[in-house]
Amino acid sequence: MSVLQLPDCSDDYVVPADAIAAFRRDGHVLLRGVASAQEAAAFRPVIAAAAMRYNNERRPMAERDTYGRAFIQVMNLWRHDPGVARFTLARRFAGVAATLLGVERVRIYHDQALFKEAGGGHTPWHQDSVYWPIDGTRCVTMWMPLIDITPDMGAMSFCSGTNNAGSLSEAVISDDSDAHFAALVAELGHPVSTPVPMAAGDATFHGGWTVHNACANTSGTLREVMTVIYFADGLTVKEPENPAQQRDLDTWLPGLVPGALAASEINPQV
């Protein structure tokens, strides 16, 4: 399918008021039909082909660590494939992100395909913003399956109410983060969302500090998910607080220094 035949997703999606309230209270929300089934079906082969083309993971599952078993992860595909760019830069998706954050405009941090293989392991509990040298309370990730998924394919769970707590650990995605946050989730007693079936084109949106995980893929089907991370336009770069944030600064905010406007050439306003 050529780029010209792909949908442009330029129309608006009306986010219900109760969904906005739920996101700001809980740090996550599930929205149905952010993309139509037809739109998801059109983008699926384009994103899947690009993900497989740029994927560098060649190890057998048994030779990988916990992170490697969790998913095939390929980032910033929009920079390499014009078809993927139509998805990542879609005004409709950015509009939802801006509405949930309560801002006029957002910028792209990066996209990433997260394909959890059949037999793939769980994704450990973690907070995304441990990696990001920007204000994590003003960032949001869209997580959209490109096929219909059931919980046993590696659906997400969120610990509600953690987004406004800020950093709760310096642990990046690992066995250590899983153990730390599993204990913390039990201690806090906050509600944990139950994984639910999602149709292709449905999407969850979660804040940068929202504690979350995903179960293993015990089905026989590859879980095909595309994500886009957005942040509020006008944020500035903060001093990296750990090696992961320094790597992210160098990679996703190239050429910028602490205090600078977070607006490199690969962080377009959408």
C-alpha cells in the first residue's frame, strides 16, 4: 500500500469529559476507537514491515534477559518510513494527548513498536519517566494495538493514582524494577486496573510516572502494538538524573542541553 493510500487521521476525536477526569485522577485511561478498524488494518502492515526491517533482536528467547523477552522494541520508525510517519504524526492522536494533558499543543518524544512475541515474557512494573529528561507529569504515551488483543496476549495493567507521585524509583525496566514496584503497589493499596480485551484502533493513554506493567504473551499470536510518546509543547530539558536520562537526552533530544526548550528537529509540534 502506498503512502498516498494510507488514512491521514486528521479529523478530531472527542474525548468524553469523564475520560479526561479519569486520566487526570488515575494517570491512565482506555479510549475505544481512537482509530477505526479500517485505519488500523491499513497501518498494520506498514508498521509491522518497518518494525521487522529495523529490528535488531536475533537471539532465541531462551538467551534473552527479562527485558529482551518482554517485547521486540523498535523506536522512531517515523524517521525511517513515510507510512509510519503518517501514523506517528497524526493530528487526531496528538489532539487526544493534548486534551488529556490539558494543553494546546504537544510534541513528539519518540514512537516505538512494541511487538510481544508468542511465548514472550511479562513486561516488568516500571515508570516510563525514569528514562526521560523532561517533566514526566506533562507527558503521555498512546499504546494502540494494531490487531484485536486479549489479555493473555500481553495486555497492560496500571496502578491508578501514581502519576502525580513523581519518581518512585531509579530502577529502569528490569527484575529489580518489577520487585520494587510489586512491593510498592501492594504497600500503597491503590487500585490496579484489570487487563481487558482491546480492538485494533482502541488505545490506552498513560502518564509518564504512572506505574504499569504487561503480562506475558501466553497465546500463539504476536501482539502487535504501536506507541507514540507526547509531551506538552514548551517543556524544557532538565538535568539528567541517571544514565538512562542522559542517553535519552543524547538520542531523543539531540543537541540540547539542560534548560533548553525541548524542541529538537526530531520533536516536531503536532
